[in-house]
Amino acid sequence: QVQPVESGGALVQPGGSLRLSCTASGSIFSISRMGWYRQAPGKERELVATITRGSSTDYSSSVKGRFTISRDNAKSTVYLQMNSLKPEDTAVYYCNQHIDSWRDYWGQGTQVTVSS
């Protein structure tokens, strides 16, 4: 199993946009539920968004309407489009690939900083 790899984190001004990408294991990607989580300094890791293998999506209330999760099975990649970014979105964003209790994989994270 190859660990998911995130990319796209950056410093962005409030109100700006950013797209995160996560490339995961291709052999099991199409049957995986993919998710984005984030952890701010001094806080616990929290769910941001998930997308099932059937492309059903779910979002935390704090990002609903601003963030969009999507997947491209042919590229084994999941995306997180983030619009109208706020300072409180500042965190390390982690990609999760989940099939079951024994097949649950995390990336190393990518830093998103929203600041003027």
C-alpha cells in the first residue's frame, strides 16, 4: 500500500481560493471512500469533506457552500476546491483513503495558511 500524497497547500489571502490534490493507491482507489481532514494548532483533527466510491459527498457545516470535494478515478486522485477562504481555515490538511478498519491510510498533510 502506498501512502496518499497531498499537494497544493499554500499561503493565501482571505477570500482567496486554493485547490488541494491527493493521489492515492491506484489499485484500490475506485472502491475507497476518500476524505479530507484538517488539524489546526492546538486543536483536534476534524472532518472537512468525504466522497464515497459512488461520488456521494458530505461536508462539515463550517465549509459547506465554500469547499467542493471531487474525485477522478482514472487518475486515482481526489481534489478539494476551497473558495472564500477564511483565517479559520488555516490548518494542516490531510487526505484519507478508507476501505475498512484494516485498510485506512493517511497522507503526511499539506499546510494551508489564510492570512493577509
